[in-house]
Amino acid sequence: MIRLHDIHKSFGDHKVLKGITAEFLTSKVNYVIGRSGSGKSVLTKCTVGLIEPDSGHVTYDDRNFTAMSRKERKGIRQEIGMLFQGGALFDSLTVVENVKFPLRMFSDLPASGIADRAMDCLRRVELEAAADRLPSEVSGGMQKRVGIARAIAMNPKYLFCDEPNSGLDPQTAIVIDNLIKDITREYDMTTVVVSHDMNSVMEASDTIHFVHEGQILWHGDRHQLLAGGVRELEEFVFASDLMRTIRKRR
Amino acid sequence: MFFRSFVAELEAIGTQSVGIVALLSVFMGAVICLQTAHQIGGWIPVYTIGFTVRQTMILEFSPTLIPVILSGKVGSSIASQLGKMRVDEQIDALEIMGVNSAAYLVLPKILAGVLIIPFLVVLSMVLGIGAGAWVGVTTGVSSLADFEYGMQVDFKSFDVVYALTKTTVFGFLLTSVPAYHGFHASGGALGVGQSSTRAVVWSVVLIMVSNLVLTSLLLN
């Protein structure tokens, strides 16, 4: 479980996070939703340590990550997998070399073990046929799947996904959503997905945190989400005709 | 992983720069020879041509102008490569994995630059002087004996030490400054382009300033 305790973060005079407290549950897909500029990405970066919060702290299974030194954090970082919005694949390496990268850096496996593990991960995302291609030679959806394969290579306890569906067609987006949902159960991970895609939220979320202007205004699950209750949340969730139609039919 | 990365940088910074270094050095050596021949006459001895080509190549053209030119080629490549990695979140991905991204990405480039650029400069000296001799003889402005004599007259081996000392410092500057700018790039393609431009400009400025400082310290 990941806990955020009263996280504050400002850039100059601009307060981006204003006291975020939240829990992300193990073996669940925990969504963080909100409008662009609401502070979701900064929240994720504070959680994984890419940005230091001004105050508050983050705990990973009761280990205070914020208080740790860079060296101490290294241990937890090796338990974290992250899928970035653009894939963030190393473009000079082939697909399989990308997946092997964390294994080469941190595992004690022999070369044959690394190759086997990398191919297992690629098989899991159904991309073993693309193993020797460069990231620029595969589609956006495939790049996301390679990103997932690389993220799970080290068998992480925590998985972060930043806008996993951005730029994907609806069918591919559902494939990615289901993959994230399935591997969360399979690897018993604590998964945190940052998204503003309501299709994805309705497809894959177990818990949902709604961030608005740097604060969590609401949290619950997808069934409670449709009931609404908070004006800002309703404006966000029911912004599209499709969601309004769904609400009417309920 | 580090060694593999270091070898790749040796190739990118060193081997892939041999062509441009050779081209520039050959033509500069030849032009210096012809310009010197044009300016001497009457009471100035012909061996001055060999002397001037040697001194120009060893003291200034090879150790200073070759790094300046390489800061355009190598520096912009380093800055744009790291800048793209920054804006594409590849550096964030390394950090998330627990990799020290600066050590992993920047250190091999700096070490490779410091190690390989002096070799390129020595190559430049040899090719420049050789081209000067060849052009001098083939155009008839100097005999080979005069050129050889000029090359050897008043030769101070410390000049080579001075040149290679400068080159090592410039090798550090032309890799570390672009690496800094690329590593801290932001704002998409425009930001990468700006970081690349800043990297080249600051590398050249720092090479010129340190050239003056080192020359004052080492030759006076």
C-alpha cells in the first residue's frame, strides 16, 4: 500500500498541491483523475521521488520514502515500475534490449536468464514478434505495451502509469487498460494510474481519487462515481454527451 | 553497461569525427603553406614556410580550432541527444529504475571526450603538416629539404605538451557543457533546439576564454 500524507508542493508562488492525503491499495488499480493542470502529474512525480514535496511524506508499505536518502531510495525504486505517457523507451535500444535494461542494471541473473525473463515479459504483452525492432518501428500502442513489459521486468510491487491511453485509439486503449488490470492482479501490485480518460476509468479502475486544484475533492469507486455528489467532479465526469447519456439511463 | 556505453561514446566522439578533422586539417595545412609562401620573399628564408606550418598547426589550429569545430559537431549532438531523452522522459525512466542518470549518461561522454580528442588533435597536426609539405613541394614554393629544415628549426617539445594540455581541457569543456545543457533541457522540440544552440555557444566561449588563460599560464 502507498500512503500520501499531507503533500504540499509549490513552484514559485503557484501552489500546485495543497495538502494531498490518499491511500493506494495493494492488488487494486487506483486511478487519480482530474482536469489538465489539476496537479495529477506533479502528485505522481512527488510520489515516485522525481520531485521533492515541500512538506508531507510518502510511505511505501510503511517505509517512509520521503525521509530516505538517495541511496536508501534505490531499494524502493527497484520495486517500482513506471509506464510513461510517451512510453519513454530508450530509442537507441531494440524492444527486447529495452526490457532487458533494468534486469542488466539490477538483477543477478545470468545473460540467458535475462534473455528468458525479457522474452517472458514481451510474451505477456504479446509482443515477442517485435523483440528485435526499434521503438521507432512500432506503433504507439505497441510502445505502451513495451513500456509495460519493461515496467514489470523486475517484478515490481508498485506500478505507476501516467496517461497510459493518451494518443491511442479506443480499441487499443481498452487492450492497455485490461493489460494493466490483469497484471495488477497477477503480480499483486499496487497500481496507480493517472488519467483523464473516462472510458479508461470506467473500464479498469478499482478506486478513484479526484484531484481538483491541488486537492483531493472526492474518492470512491466507479459505481459511486456515477452518482456524483461534488459539483466539480460532476462537471469533469459528465463533460461528454456519452457520459451524460449513461447517467440518464441509470 | 558503463564500459559498453564508454566504448560507444569513443566511437561517436572519436571515430565518427576522423573524417571532418582530416578534411579540415589537410586543407588548413595546405592553405597555411601557400599563404606563408605568398608573404615571404627576398630576405626571408624559404624554410620559414615549414616553420610556420608547424607552429600554426601545433600551437593553435589543431589544439584550439579543431575542438571549436568539434563543439559544433559533437557538442550539438550530445546536447540534442540528452535533451530529447529529457523531454521524452527517458531520463525520468532511468531515475525511476534507480539508475544515477547523470553518471550513466554523462560520465561516459566526458571520459570519452577527454581521452579521444587529444588523439584527434595529434592526427590533425600530422595531417596538416604533411599536407603543407606536399602542397609546398608540388607547387614548387618550397623544396622538401627546406620544408623539413623549417619543421625542425627551433622546435620545442614543450609546445606539444602545451597543445595537448589545452586539448584535454577543451575535450572536457566540449562534452561537459553540452551535457549540462542537454540534461537540463525542457519544453519539447523548441527547448531541445535552444539547449543545443546554448551548448555550442557556451562551449565555444569557454574554450576561447580557457585558451587565453591556459596560454598565459603555460607559455609566459
